[in-house]
Amino acid sequence: MYFQINKLIELAQLTNGVRMKSLFKYIFICTIFIQPALSLPINNSRLIRNSPKEVIDQVWQIIFRDYMDSTGKYDENDWRKLRKKILAYKYDDTSQSYDAIRGMLSSLDDPYTRFLTPKEFNQMRIDTSGELTGVGIQISIDESSKNILVVSPVEEAPAYKAGILSNDLILSVDGTQTKGLSIDKVVSLIRGRIGSEVTLGILRNNKIINVTLIREKIEIKSVVSKLNKSSSKFLIGYIRLKQFSANASKEMRYAIRSLESNGSDAYVLDLRNNPGGLLESSIDISRQFLDTGIIVRTKTKNAITDIRRARGNALTSKPLAILINEGSASASEIVSGAIKDNARGILVGKKTFGKGLVQSVRPLVDGSGLTVTVAKYLTPNGTDIHQSGIRPDIEISANIKNRKEFTNSDFGSKRDNQYLTAEKELLKILSIRDTKSTFIPSSTNFINALN
């Protein structure tokens, strides 16, 4: 099967439902493929045309052609039989056909392969407005318990200020139990008028906590940076990337060039609580730090692999440390994996979220939509990080005890112990560089220089 990656989009589901220009609506990387026409095993075109069955059959075709099974629940022969069975029914309206589609997809047991009604699909388009309205958390479905899982709170948003953490489970919204509900349904429960209240039932460490939040309008800038002077007088360029949006690569390029012009000796790239974003953005940002080597591999169900590489145009070769934690997902894991496997830098913090499946977003004939798992991505060394995540070279927990007393300005400061650990390791490298003129940060002796 010939395919070409045409556009890759990370959609991060927010409880408030909106996330910048990159269509952040679900926590997965989305890929749109150019595919050949499909020869169907059964031809009922006259039966299904101009009827609710047309949408059903379109969904069936997409799954049959492109779906990559990561759960072991998909059987091609059963799927063929299901088509004949489901098209034999009479559907009086679209609501019945939509229910049939949801039932059909539920047999896959894949939370990332989901149907969107025209209203939901249109809302996803509206969500490109560039600002958030809600409580500010990214969510997914915990694949083991099927509960709603907090991937990451948005900094300075109501959920963040209230102390909601990555890996918290949302058991209820205003008293409505969330287990078994779709992400879209949970989003609709949490959304609401700005200034209104919503109460989340949070499960953490086997204890249920009820947290009441006030919905707000939230604006996000992808990149913030500053130049820190260390105790040994070396200058450390600190860059915090909050999301891989359409503008993130441009913002990152500007930040690096600005820090370079101001004499930065080394860099700390902070990807903590970054839930992902545009895959192309993650590749371009990796290229800004990585001069050679593979960045990421994507593999389809037919084992067709696409490899993305560095292009020899890195903006800096100076020592690099990356901060990661449980809220670093998908595109963040692509950058982290590329830096780690190519021995370009060190990873400091906690193990990442573990999201390595690739979804495609497909519009359907009646204005509805489908997200379907079509591939997985692997790190340069071929590591599949889905569910397992990426482990840091230096593991250290954040010492933030009171979230309300730790503000944005504290990230990358003396109050940030994970940052201080990364800075300490960079200073070791810089000291070696000063004593060993042959040391080249981007060369293969980078890791040895840490010993």
C-alpha cells in the first residue's frame, strides 16, 4: 500500500474542550494519509447510497482499510460479517445509525477510535480559536480501568490552581458518574458558561476528593524562555514549551536564536506537563537541537514504516537537558526519545505519559467525523513507548508541596528542584568542556562526558 504522510495533528482532549490552533481535542497524534481506493468485499452501493447506511458503510470501510489493532480485539473476518449484519437493519434516522456506528466501534475496545457527530466534529473545528474556555485540563481514558484520566493541567488555569495533578482520575462531574461515558460526553458535562461552577470527583491515592472549579477564559502561549546565570557564571538558556502548536516551532526558533545571541552556554528544554501537539512541530523542534540522526518512526498495520530524520540544520550544538514528567505525552515523547536515543542530551524528571498510537481524523459524508488508530510511532532505536513511557536518565520528583505558592515564574528557578538537577548536570559538562578542548557536545562522547 502506498501512502504519504500529508498532515499530522495532535488532538489533546481538554475538559474545557478548546486548545489552540492545532485542533487539540483528543490525546493522540493524528495523521491524514493519502490512500488508494478500496475494493470492498461486498457491494451494496445502491442499498446504502443517500441513506443513514452510507455513513455506517463509510466508517466500516475506513476501519477495514486502515485500522491498526493495538488491543487484539479486531478480527478481519468478524469485521466482514459485521458489515453484512449491520447493513441489513433498517434505520429510520441518523440517531439510530450513529448508535449503530458507536456499537460497531465499541467492539474494537480502542478509546482512540471514535465517532463524532456533526455537532461534535464542528466543535472540534471551532476549537481552533486559540483560547481555552473552561477549567484547563487535558484528559484521556485510562486503558486499564476505563476511567477518565487527567493527562496534564494547564498552567495557571483553574484546575492547576486547585491542585489537580497528572494521573488523577475523574470519577464524576457534578455528581454524574463518568465511567463508561465517552470523552465527548464528559467534556460536555464539564463545559459551561464562563464564571459558572463545576465540581469534579477526583480519585487520588485511593481517596476521593471533590474539587469545585470556576470556569474561565484561558489563553496559552506555547514558548517562554529566559537566560539564567549559574553559580559558576555559566549562562543556561531555559525554554519551557507548553504545547506543540502550529506556532510552537517558530516561537522555539526565535527563543533559541535570542538565547544564542545573548551568550547561552547550555540549554534546558522543559516539556513537563506538555500533552503534545502537531507531529510536524515536534519534528521541526527536534531538528533545531539535533543535527543528525533519526527523529521518529511511524509504522502502519501493514508494517509500512515512515522515518523522519534530522537535516543538518540544528540551531545549537551546546549541551542540552530535557525536563519531563508524567504529563509529558505524545509529541513531547517524540522529542524526548529523539534526544535520548541520539545521545544528544540528558533527560531529567519522571517517566513520561506513554502515548504512542497514531490516529487519523476523517470527515464523513454527512458532516460527522471519525478518529481512527492507523499507526504507532517508535523512538529512533525502535522503542514502542505506548503505555510504558520514556524513562529519564536522572529520575527525580518535583518538590512542589503547595501548588498555589509555586507560580509560572518559579519554573526554571532556584525553587524548581528538577531544573536545578538538570542545571547541575549541564555545569558538569561545561566544566569538562573547559578542561578538555576536544569535547564536542553533539558528538558520540556526550554521554561519556557525564561520567
